[in-house]
Amino acid sequence: MIKVTLTNAILRQITAIEEYRFRTSDMEIPALTMNRLRKNSKKRSSYASSKIEGNPLSEQQADEAIERDEHRHFLKPEQEVRNYFAALSLLERKLAEKQQVTTKLIMEVQAIVEKGASREKIGLRGPMPPGVLFAVYDAQTGSPGYIPPESSEIPELLSELEGYVKNTDDHPLIIAAVVHYQLITIHPFEDGNGRTARLVSGYILDYYGYGFQGIGSLEEYFAYDPEEYYASLQMGLPALYHAGRDNPPHPEIWVSYFLRMMELYAKKVSDLASEAMGSSAEEGLSHLKARERDLLAFVLENGIREFTPIELSRQLGVTNKTVINRTANLVENGFIVPMLVKERIRSYRRSDFTDANEELILEALRS
């Protein structure tokens, strides 16, 4: 098991990521904008993670494959991208349930990553025939580039990893880096190990609040230079698992690389969130009709923080139903939030986004 010592350099990296996380933690982005950002981020992650494994699709082709009718026939590269996108969607549901990382979850992810592949490629790899070596072979030389542990060792190694995730007091960023390394190094599956490792590592970041609400793609940064990515994982160690990769002497090589990519990713998300905050008001207002804009302006100009439809209808001289109809689009675009009592809307309040951008919204409404 990889054991990480927190050097001053690593602590500085963690601090920088924490600062970006703090910067984005209180940013309120309307639901429509957030959903668009998240979906685009999932698409980019699916493209980038598959690209690392040699998938030949362009980003546009990957996007088209994800959007196409699921009932049509897909070529293998298209299926790989779709599978990754589906695995991200699965992990979103797991996150909502706050499920911890277990061997079972890891295997569920790999099954989706390899959906459509032959049966032997789904699930833990089994023993090789006598005299046959299981290895990751170098595409150019044909020689073994990495020889992972025997298949008989995998259940215990995954159990050890599950115990680490459950019991460690390491910083969440370190946990994500360790799990990423261990899954690729244990190599528990015949295929899909890298994609599964990136998905599960990303899930850990989400689980502990370092996923930046699903905005941005960490996989993109790994994909910028796959050679550096793999060199950082290999750490200059021999090809045999038990010759040092089971307990690398200098794990900071991988961890520092992982955190450097995280820092770049965190900065990008911070920039994206700031841009979204600035543009979301205009984008949301563009979806409103004139009377809906007038209603929002009335609420802001009169300092109304919370209201019932009947109260507003009296002030505006319109029917209760008219206020409800005009408010519906304000809710959909993130300007107003319904207040529920026993699952029924009783009143409305201004959203945090509206409060944070009141002057900007009023200026746009008046222009």
C-alpha cells in the first residue's frame, strides 16, 4: 500500500486547492446554467479519459456519440465514451446516497465502463493458463511494460484498499490520489483499469466536497500529456509489481503530480464559476417574457424578499393565477425559489443568486 508523507511542497499544493475551493463554495449559479455546465463537464471527462486509453474519436465525435439515440448501433470507440458518461451518471446517484467506496462499487463502475465487451473483460481477472504471463504490454516494443500482482492476490488487495478508504485520516485529496494509484497498480481487471481508477478517484473528490459541484474536468489535465501521467504513476520503478510498485519509495512523485493537476483544475473551475456568475443573469433574463421581467423588477425595486401569490396579485392589480404563471419561469431560471409546506408551494422567496447579483440584474432589466 502506498504511504504518503506530507512534505512542505505537498502541503502548499493542498493549501492552494483549498483556497480555490473556498472561493467557489459560496457561488450561487442558477439551476439551468449549473446543469449545462455539469453536462458539458461530463462530456469532456468522457472524451478525455477515453483519449488517454487511445480512443481515436475527436471531441466533437465523442459529443455526438453521447447525444445519439441509445438504441442505435455504436462502434467500439463510441461505446467507450458513452460508457464513461453513463458511469459518471451512476456515480452522481451514488453520491446522492452518500455511498462509500467499496469493492462492490468499484466493480459496478468497471462493469459499466466495459459494457458491451466480452464477458471475461467484466469483473475481476482470473488466473492465466500455465506458462502464460498476464502483463500490460508496450504497444511499440511488444515487451511487458508492467506485470501486476497475480489474480489470486486481487481480492485481498482490494479489501485492503477498501479498509484504507474507510479508516484513514488522510486528507481527502491524498485519499483520491492513493486510490487512483492503487487501482491502476493492482490492475484488478483485464480491461478498463485506468478509466475505473479515474472515475473512482473522482468520486472520492466529489464525496469529500472537492469535486467543485461537477463543474470542470480533471481528466482533461491528465489527458494533456498522457506520457507524463503514466511516468508519474510508474515513478521510474521496475515493471514487476512486487519489485517496488506495491510500496513505492517515493510516492510523492505521483502525489505531487496528482495535486498539480488538481490545482490547475481547481483554478479553471474557479474561473468558470466566476464567468458563469457574471453571464448567468443575462442568460436567465433572456428566457423571460416582458411581463415576467416586469414582475422580477417589481420584486427587486420594492425590496420584497418573500411573497405569496395573493399578496403580489393585490399590489399589481392582477389575478392570483397570473402571478403564479409569471413566477413559474422565474423559478425555472433560478431567480425565485418556491417555499414548500407539505410538498405544496405556499410562498416564494428571492434566490441566493438573485440576492448576490441584485444590482447586475436590475441594471439589465432597466436597459
